[in-house]
Amino acid sequence: MEKIRNLSLKKTILLYFVISLTAAFLLSGFTVHFAGNMQNKIWEKYIDYADYTDVFQQYGKKYEIEISRPNQSQMNRLDYHLSEMCDFMETYSVLIFSIVGSVVAVFFFY
């Protein structure tokens, strides 16, 4: 901690920003991965497994089979809102964590 206090102002704020943005990048990566997995688990409830097993048997492991998004009318209310929240987190988690990390870095600096 003493070494950080002895750095110049420019180097100190740069160090804080690098640390906070690296942490924000890692957190957003985990969040995007978790939200995508959660969304796929929700969507799995609404697929026709016969179609997917036919494609899997026909092509094997050559192709990655993606689960298509069901319509709002097909999903129950909780699943729809959870799916939308996962979409939001996948889209905006990088922005949110970066802004929060930058604000935290500025507070540590002052």
C-alpha cells in the first residue's frame, strides 16, 4: 500500500483505472456467460425435443445446435421476465460494471 501512495498522481489514477476496468471486464465476462446459460435453461423448457434429436442424430457433433427463443405467448410470465433480465445483463453488464468500476477508482483516488 505504501508503494501506491508514493506513485505520482498520474500513475496512481492510471493504476486504479487499470485494476477496476480489468475487474469489470472479468465480472462482465462471468455475467454474460452465466446469463446466457440461464437463458438457455429457460428456453429448453419450451423446445420440441424430437426435432433436436433428429438433427443431432443426422449431423452428430459436427454442428452446434442452438436453442431458438420461444415467443412471449409460449412462456409463462416468470420465465419471460427472467429471460428478458438475462438479455439485459448480457447486453449492458460491460457498460454497468465499467462505469461502477470507474466510479470506485475515482473514489479510491480521492
